[in-house]
Amino acid sequence: MQSNNITPLQQQFHNQEPQARLTTGRSSSSSTTKEGTASQPLTDREQEIVELCQVYREDFGVVCPAPVRRRFALFLRTIEKDMLIEVMDEAAMAPMPSWRYANAIIDACIAEDCLTAEDFRLRRIRHKCPKW
């Protein structure tokens, strides 16, 4: 049995994000709520998270887990969705593609104030060019 070691930062992050009605693009068996009314459409933020989860599944070959969906919600407060997609695509091209690698790239980008897709492209060029 795994131990449940959660850092205070992880606990704070977990408490910040309420459970949202996010899907991974699968159709549900019912399109109505318990009351029988039609379910509400997704918000723009929820739709962005669904799109990111679809890219995650394409790039890493597995369904996007709930902690990653919550991380996407947190990232989307300051980072463009297109940048997150480019980072996942780049991580997918690595010899051993993983979310852990993509997350490390995102953390490095945040530290460098690289928050847009254009910033990420410029960062990629800077990191690949030899230093003179």
C-alpha cells in the first residue's frame, strides 16, 4: 500500500481547484443531469482543458489523469494553451516521452517568464543555438 505523502504545496494546490465537470472527450451515457435538465455547456476554460487532455492522450498514449487536469487549470491562469500544447508535443518527441519531462519544461519556462507559444519558440531557438 502506498503512503499518502502530500506536501503542503500539493495540498494547497488541491484545495484551490474545485472538482469541475471536465471530460476527456468521451461521450457520456446521459446528456441530462439528475433533475432531468440538459447539462450546461463547458466554459471556455473547461473546453481548453478538454483540448489539452486530448493532446495529452495523443502525445503520451494514456488518458489524462485528474492531477494533470488540475495542473492544466492552474497553468491556464498564466500560460497560453498553445504554449502548453507545444511543450507536450516537444516532450513527446523525446527519447522517453513523459508528462514529467513536459512538466519540467513548463516549470523552466515559468522561471524564465516564458508564457506564450511565441516565447517558447524563441526559447527553443536560444537553447539549441551554440553559445558564442
